Amino acid sequence: MLINKILLRNKTLYGALMIIILWYTMHFAIGSAIIPTPHDTFLTFVRLLPQPLLLHLAASLGRILAAVALSLAIGVSMGLWLGINQRADKFFSPMLYILYPLPKIALLPIFMILFGLGNTSKILLIIAILIFQIIVTVRGGVRELTEELFLSARSLGMNRVQLYRHLILPAVLPKIITALRISIGTSIAVLFFSENYAATYGIGYFIMNRWSMVNYTEMFGGIVGLSILGFGLFKLIDFAEGELCIWIKIK
């Protein structure tokens, strides 16, 4: 009973335990080295982590963080502008809604031709995924604010800067964080794909390199590293939400 209570209270521990049980089940069901046991994989992961796995994870993390920072800077600014400026919204929205559902992975060859095979093309590909989600989310959040709210804020003597600080940004911030949470998983998957082209560092390169060498234990160790990277980013977003959206915790 005590163990059950601990697992139910700690959702992360409960989820990890369920995955490990499923993993062992698949290992014994298949009976092949293609799926190594979790304990062999984790021992390999610990052995590889100082060198070379940490370098590959750091390279991937650097690309993701650079893309997220640029996407937020551009996407939030443009989303706010489109949400407030109706004339600009009428001009740009048709193009935005055509480009938004386009599978951005199809743009990878174009980015590689224009910007080379290095980090720039990979970062731009992630930006192409994140930025549209952020623009559409922020624009929609601003559009949800009624005219009465703006009139009430102005009646309190708020200037333009105060309107953004106390009304517009608090209204769209939870939506921005939700958009990031939704998009980050897709971004990691796309980064994994792009790191298989002209890359010597990156967790995607490491996993596919070990696959080509038929070293499945190290391949799964790389997958564990990628999973931890994604989980860490999700927790970082949760932390940012808790620190920036204090009113949500109060509710």
C-alpha cells in the first residue's frame, strides 16, 4: 500500500516504472539483442555520459535553446503586432494560415542549400516549426481580449507600456508556454532527423551512428539520453510557467 501511494503521488516515478516494465516485456518477448534490457542500457548510458554522449547532448541542446530564444523573440513580437494591428493582420494572416500547416521538415533541403550544412540550417528548421505556433497562439490570445478590458485599463490611466505589462502579456503568457510545450517534442524529433545530415555532433547523429554500427545497446543509451533531454526541457517549461504565471498557482 505504501509503495502504491508513493507511485501515485509521484507521476514521474510511476510513468518511468511502467515504461521499464513494458521495456522488459518487449525484451523477453522478442528475445533478441535488438532490444537490450533496461539495466544494460542504463549501465551503458552511465558509461557513455561523460564521453562522448555529453558532447552530443550539449550540441543538440545548444541548437534547441538558440532556436527557442529566437522563436520567442520574433514570434511574440509579431504575434502581438498582428493581434493589435488589424490592418497588418489582414495583410499577413492569409499567408500565415497557408504556411502554418505546411510540414516544416520539407524545408530542410532549402535551408541546407541557402545556409549550408552546419548549425544554421538546423536551427532555422526548428525556428520554422516553433515560430508559427507562437505567432498564431499570441495573435489569438490578444484577439480574445475584449474592448471593454482595454477601456477599463485606459480608464485607470495606463499608458501603452503598462497595457502590455499588466494586460496583454499576462493574458498571452500561459498560451505561449502551452505552445512551447506542444511544439518542443516536434522540434526534438525534427532536430533528430536533421542531425543525420552533415553532422559530427548531436544526439541524432550519435543514435543513427550506433545503429549503423549494429551497436544496439549504445543506440538505446543514446535514446535514453534524448528522452532525458526532452523530459528536462518539459520540466524547464513547467518551472517557467510556475515562476512567470503566478496567478495560475493562486487559483
